[in-house]
Amino acid sequence: MQKKETVDKIQQIFNEKWAIEAKDYHHLLSLILPSINNGNLAAIEQHLSQNKVTAYAAMPYVADRWELEDASLPENSVVILTCDGVLYSWETYRLEQFIAKALANPKIAGIVLFVNGPGGMITRVDLLERMIRESSKPIAAYITGVCASAHFWFVSACGRKFVSSPMDEIGSCGIIYTYQSFKKYYAELGVELKDIYPDSADLKNKMIRDMEEKQDDSLIKEKLSFYHNLFAQAVARNLAIKYDRNDPLFRGQTYFADVALANGYVDAYGTLEDAIVWVLSQATLKRANEII
């Protein structure tokens, strides 16, 4: 990763809106802040360049892995997309690209999302959710660990959602923005920052200026409410339930697998093989209906 790319991604981490468990976001900051303070961009590069989204296609119960572009890919292959850890916006885009390749390849029957993620940046998650919802091929989710926030947003669109253990956690339909001011930090370095705007741009950065100067977070909350409404409405549509702003589901609650299953937020306990078989069965049913 080039240093400019690393700096750009650091800026995104601090400035993005997130659908993530707060503890995971603060854990992320605890990993990168020491490196920023020490000027060690290489350590940040190494952390951010770790592939957390991977893809391969396989036949059921066959251990061999195949690249999606492999000419020898078997008929009725199922793509396994591994979504592990914090979701960054650039990884969301990679997920879209993988899904598009799978949909375009006639040898691929469908997709299984192998999910263990606490959420992440919300940029493009709405587009990913729509892509999954409108997919011409069956897409299932296999949850093992946690499926929260941004991950829950797009996983809710899957045709079948499997959980692996009663310890799995599902939900956290909410948005978070962590306001950070570096003015005191710069002041300690002897640097004074003063932002100057022309009178003709009095609304420029008003949301942050209100927070800086007045400790007024009303504009920030207004924007976050807009994002949260998109998130909640998507989940309600995908789960075929009515949106109720007083429902704990839409207020950011997380649920263990048994409760999520009882409430219809996921569909069944199962294994990765169960998810693959479901995808193949749906693909076969679709072909049979087309013939009929």
C-alpha cells in the first residue's frame, strides 16, 4: 500500500460514519493511534492491507479452492465470500465486485457469505444490500461469531441466514459518529489553529463548527438519524417486519442466536455445508421453474 493511500484511509477512519459496535471502533483506534503518534505508517499499512474479504468457489464437501476466474471451475460451484473483522468502505466495494463476478459466471450457482463481523463504515453498504436483495442467484449467510451493525445491514438481505452457535450475536441496528478534536493536541505542540470562512459560506462545516464552538450536536444527530432510518427501513423490509422506532431491534440491541432465531432475525442453525446445500437447492429449483 502506498503511503498516500494509507493517509487517505486513516482520514476515512476518523471522518467516516460507522455502523459498528463501539468497543470495536475504539479497539481499532487503540491499534492505530500509537503508530500515528510515532509516525509509523508502515505498521498501519500492514494492519489495513490485511485481506478481510476473500472469495473462492467450491463444490460441496470438496476442499479444493478455485479462483473465480479459473476456466476449470466446476459446474454448480458455490462462491464462499469470507467477511471477517471490521468492514472498511474499500472492502465493501470489493464485496460488490466479487458478487458481480459470481453473478456473471454461468458455472456459479450462488453465493454463501461467511460472516464474522462487528460492522464498519457505512459507505456503499446500502448499495451492497440492494445488490444482494436483487441478486439473480441465491445468496445465503453463514454467521459464526458476530453479525452486527453494517454486517447485519447487508446480511439481512440474504435469502437464508444460518447461525452456527448459541453464542453468535446478531443485530446492533444503529449508527455512530465519534467526534474528535485535535485542537488541544496542536496547542500543546505550540500550533494555533484558526478556521476562517468567507461570509458567503457561513454554512460550511456548520455541523462540526457547532460542536466545536457550542458543544451543540443537534446537526450531527440529524444526519445520523437519516443514515439510521435507511438502515432500519432496509432491515424491516428484508425481515418482512414493520418498522417500529420503539422496537429494541431498531434501537441498536444485539441478540444471542436463540433469541434472534425466535424473533425471525435469522432462519436456522446450520453448518457451512448446510448453507452451500441451500444455495444449490434454490438454484436447482429456479432452473426447474424456468423449464416449467
